[in-house]
Amino acid sequence: MTAQITDQAFMRCALAQAQLAFDANEVPVGAVVVKDGQVIGVGYNAPVANNDPCAHAEVQAIRAAAAYLGNYRLEGCTLYVTLEPCTMCTGAVINARLSRLVFGASEPKTGACGSVSNVLANQALNHHTQLTPGVLASECAALLSSFFQERRVMNQLTAQPLRDDALRTPGSAFENLPDYDFEPHYVSDLPALNGWRMHYLDEGPRNAPTTWLLLHGNPTWSYVWRHWVSGLTARGHRVVAPDLLGFGKSDKPKKDSAHHFDLHRDVLLQLVAHLDLRNIHLAVQDWGGLLGLTLPMAASERYAALLAMNTTLATGDKPLGKGFEAWRQFCADKPGFSVAGLMQRSCAHLSHAEAAAYSAPFPDAGHRAALRRFPAMVMDHVDAAGAHTSREAAAFWQQQWAGRSAMAIGGADPVLGESTMRTLHQGIAHCAPPVVIKQGGHFLQEWAHPATPQPSSDMPHGLVAWAVSALCQTRSL
């Protein structure tokens, strides 16, 4: 067995100790002391549990090894530790006369073996320990990253208490969803939220030249954009995909009446300003369009491009159509309809697990106020809430919009299909000719990636690639 393989084997022993620290909610650092090929001392971080600032993994392992040998000198021994030791622990290595030190991940903030300082290189000391850095560095770093990410999420949860008039879907409902392993982000201090907590995805580099704002509809949530998030970030773009209040991981106001057009629009406007999004490529579908199409006129300098899919502007002065009226009646007659079943019928290529993921945010009737309310919120007369704003938006798109626009239409959509979309297309200045995906249904995002059945010869690599090609030209705002 080579020295390298031996080092890796003993570092895995140290990683096992680090996992014990992780499980104890301590910073996951583990250490082992080895003499003549035998582990004689183990330790993991325990300063919190022991109320001891010196209870670092290295010190714990050194103490155990010294007790085993009955000698405070550990000559001929090697210390393996998953993280570069601090000054205190490096001093302990020297005082114990350890012959060798092997560590995994570097510690850029406190590391005393080359990162911040290099105690072992001090030639004035009367003992010199051989150093081997970087053994299984990526595995050691990954455990630390996982721990701190989990801590950030928990801090967000505890820092944003749940209002009495809302419910919050348990985090366990969102575990192991197919293709949805993105880091959650939460905000509750927007004025319109009034203490409710909103979830959003924010993936990709913050300084990316292009930012996509992906707005979902009813009864979906940001999960519907999962392949878009992956596909767009792989191209170097930033992607922000919020869950509207009442949907996804966002808080669920208990009362149906809590939901109204201006609330949801104001939240989105404030989120865009809060994140200071620029060069926005706005992608909308269903209610994502009813709301999202009213956003650019309020801050047109932020927006560069539009992608509209199976949506509309409900201005209140035109009939909503038989398809939508049938959907509204269905929701009224069957308020507890299966979201997973609806998605499976609409997108037959979805797996059972993917369809079930759409139901995850809505474990019972109490969590479904938004699902009940949104169909009734669609503006069907000129004085309806949001109708005036939508008419202003219609004038903006026809008369003032100067950005790029594209449209994809699911031809098999019975609710907001080709006729509705072509009417919308006529009202958007400079919009490229729409692409009609004949077999595509209402939830067109599910035709987003090459793994799904290819919808059209116009987009042989899926909707994401087509949208990027159609809309992403260089433009700085």
C-alpha cells in the first residue's frame, strides 16, 4: 500500500469523525492520530457541547492518543485532520512532538499551516513536523459546505417566524424532488409581504450579463421551471424564480380573501427592486403572465426581453373564453382536485415522482387557499381588481415596449391556447412570429430540455435553447 493510499484511508477515518460532529450540530471537523499503522486516538469538534473553546478535533484526538500511550510526547505519530488546523491546534501538534501532520481542506480564515500563517515553518522552534496538505480536500470541503448551507437555511427559518394567519408547508415535503436540488432563498421584509415569507430561487452568477425572471402560474410553483433553471445557469445566466404567496415553499395565507391582484403584483415589483435585477429576460406562463406582463411598465429600464407562453392579459373588456370558463368551473366544483393528477394528464411524459412534486406544497385543504382563489381572481369585467392595471400594461406593450420578444404556444392547451395567444401577440410591439408546438399543452415549460419529446423542428434542442437563441443578444442597461 502506497503512502498516498494510506493517507487517504486514514483521512476517511477522520471524515467519519467529522460526520459525528455534523450530526451533533458542531462544525464538522474530525481528526485521528495514527502510530505504526494503527489509530490510537480519535476526536471531533465539540466546543459547543463541552462549553470548551479548546475542544477542537485535533486537541481531542491528541489527548486520546496521549492517554492511550501514557505519554504526552507523540513522537512517531501522524495526525490526520479534515481541516487545516488553527494556531492553537498547530501549537498542540508541535508541543506533542507529532512527526507528521496531514490535513484535508484549507482554511482561508484561520488556517495556521500556510493559509493565514505558517507556524510549522518557523525555524526558531525546537521541533519540526512534516506537513502534507490537501488529502481528500474536496470531500472534506464538501462536508463543511453542506453543514454551513444547512445552517444558513435553518437561520433563515428561525429568523422569519410564521404569521398566525398563514401556514408553512413542512420542509420534509420538498425532500428528494426530482431535478430540484436548488438552494432556497427567503424574504419576508418586503412591505407588501407584511411579514409573510416568500421563497425564491436565485441561481447562477450575480454579475451575469443576463438575468432571467421566471414566473409560474396556478396551480404550479417554481418546480415547473426546474429544467430552465439548470439549462440557463449552464449557459452562464442568472435565474430568479419566485414562488408566489400561497404556492411552493412560500407561506400560505389561510384565507382565500387574502389573495388579490395588487398584493401579488406589488410583491413581485418589490422583489425585483430588492434584488436590483437588471437586463431582465422575463419568461411568463399562465398567472405568471397575468401578473408579470404588468411589471415592465413600472420599471422598463430593468427589462430587456420577454418570452410569453400560454398566458394572457386579463383587461376585463374582452371575454375570457370557453376554455377558461370551463377551468374556473372545474376549480369551483372540485376545489380539492389532485394537482399531481392534473399535471400527469397535461404532461403525459412526466414520471410519477415529477407529477407528485407538484402536489408537495399543498398537503391539505388549509394550504390550498391560493389554488381556490386564483381562478376567481382573473379579471372578467372592466372594474375588476387589476383590470385597469392590465389595460395600462396592454398599452405599454403596444406603444412603448422596445425590447426583444418571443412567443411559444402550446397548441393543445384548452385554456389559453393558440387563439388567445395570437391575440396577445398582436398587442406586443416587434414580437417575433410565434412558434406553435402542436402537441404542447398548457404547461409548456415541461418541454424544456432534450430529454423530453421534441416539440417542434423549430427547436430541436428544446425550449431553453430556442429561447436563448431568440432573445439573448448583448444589451447593457
